[in-house]
Amino acid sequence: MTLSKIAQACLLLSLSTTSLISDATPTLADNDKQLSQVVDAGQEINQSASQSQQRVNDINEQIQTKSQQFKTINKEIDGLTVYNQQMKTQVANQLKELDQIAVSMEQVSIIERQVSPLMARMIETLANFITLDVQFLTTERNKRIADLHSMMERADVAISEKFRRVLAAYQIEVDYGRTIEAYSGLIDIDGSEQNVDLLRIGRVSLVYQTRDGQKLGLWDNASKSWQPLSAQYRLDINKGLRIARKQLAPDLIIVPVTQNSAE
């Protein structure tokens, strides 16, 4: 009996242990599954956190870019503001200048209407002066007057240019009074034209010498004719011709003086 009870007790213990083991096995499996789920959830959280951080980084980078662009645009706006202000000032000044130019143009029109008659009188005065003056380079000087008259009738020449040419003609005549010149020309000697060498000393003396050196003469402005000279002036006239042609250095010469010149 005692053994039988012991055997029964052992059997019951064995069954109980088997039952406990059987009951414990599903619990460990569940724990593994839960652990796996926790691990998976953690990985998902980490991945989500990484993605969120990347988005945060991207947004921050965009913010930095936009901020830099904003600063750049603000600088451009500041520069344009200063530039626009400068342009406003410049435009205002240009408008003032245009007003002044308009006034000046009106004044120029008035001056032009006054200058044209003045130039005509100046040309006429110069022509009369040449007629009364010692008769040297007559063809050249009269042509200059004719060119001035022709120029005054041209519409394509500005008033300023016309006035410049008139003044230039006056300057040429002024220069004649302080220069020495030798040139060849035809003059009437005893009723016949002869080719002679002419020497002009400013406006105070105009003399000639024939090519053979035999005849000498002086222009008499009072009678508007040539007057013969004695041979005593031959050496000085020859010397004067050579000085005028730059064949000799400047030196003193004795020549007769033309009387009653326009000067």
C-alpha cells in the first residue's frame, strides 16, 4: 500500500510537472512575439525620428537660404532706392538744363537775327578797306571777299561758322600789316604788262623789280599807280626779296615808304 501510494504520488507529480511545462511554453512564445513587436516598433520610431530630423534639417536649410535671399534682396532694394533718388535728382537737373537751353536757343535766335546784318556790314567794310589799301595780292584778297558773300547766302553753313570765317578774313588782313612777303605778278609798266618780283613790307611799302633787275618801282596809293624808283634801292630791294624768301637771315634794309595807305 505504501509503495502504491508513493507510485501514485510520483505519477501525480509527473503529471503536474508536465502540465506546468505545457502551460509555461505558450507564455515564453508570447514574450518573444511581444519583444519582437517592441523591437520593430523601436526601429519604426527611430526611422521616423530620422526622417523627421531630415525634414527638420531640410526646412532649416531652406530657411537659411530664404534668409540669405531676403538679405540680398533687401540690399538690392536699398541700392535701388539710392539709385532712384539719384536719378530723380539728375532728371530734375536735366529738366532745369532743358529750360535753360530753351531760353538760350531763343536768345540765340535773337542774336542770329542781329549777327547776320552785322556780318554783312563787316564784309562790306573789309571790301572797302581792300579797295583803299595798298594794292597787293589783289586777286586773292578780292576772291576772299567774294567767297564770304557767297557763304552768307548758304543755308547749310551755321551762323557761328559764318562769323568765324569773317573774323578769319579780318585776321588775315591784320597779319598783312606785320609780315614781309615776296611774290611774282603782272603789273602795268609804261603801258605794257610785265612779270615782276614784288616785295611787300607790311603795308608801309610795296615795291617791284623787273626780272632783269633794270627797273624798280613803288606803289603810290594816293595816285593808285606805280612810280619808278632810282637804282639806289636795287641792292636793298634784292636783299629784301631774299629775306622774304628765307634765303637770307633777317636784316635791316632801306626801302621807300608807300604814302596814304588805308592803314
